[in-house]
Amino acid sequence: MPLYEKRTYTVIVGRMAEVQRLYAEQGWPVLEAEGFSTHNVGYFVSDTGTLHQLVHLWRFHDDAERRAFWQRLYASEAFMAFAAQIRPLIQAQEVQLLNPAPWGPRP
């Protein structure tokens, strides 16, 4: 059964445009070039409720694959150069692991 990881980043008010630009110009290209994007289900920006949030949804076969993925990603010099630029724009981070319900569609 797959495991989903939801990462919610609360962005400093007024800095979302910069975060989106950095992801579009640097973050996502690195993820694609180094083969990390295959686990990504999608990126989302909050429009109602708690605002100024960037949400990532990732899919893994199990927790071992998830842990190995993040270890490899954090070893990427190109990704860590991007991360160094984006960290000052992030106010908070929340990581939530989700197991799919035994009914309904799965992304």
C-alpha cells in the first residue's frame, strides 16, 4: 500500500511570489533533472483557510523508500543550493504521513 507525505510550508507574508519563482526557476528543474520529480503528486498554494502556504504531496511505496528518497535529495548539491535560498522565506514546516483509505481513488 502506498504512503503519501504531505509537506506544508508556511511562507512569510509577502514572500510567496519569490518562493514560487525560486521553485519554478531552480527547485523544480533540479527535481526533474535529478529524477526526484517522479515521486511528486503535486504542489498546491492555499487560497482559503490558512493562507501563505505551499503544500507538496509525495507518493512512496513505503517508509523505507520515503526515507531513502529524502536522504538522496538532501545529498544533492544543486537541491541544497536551492534550499539555502528558500529557507529564509519559510516561517514554519509541517510534515504529515498519510495512508490511503481502503476505498476510493488514489492519485
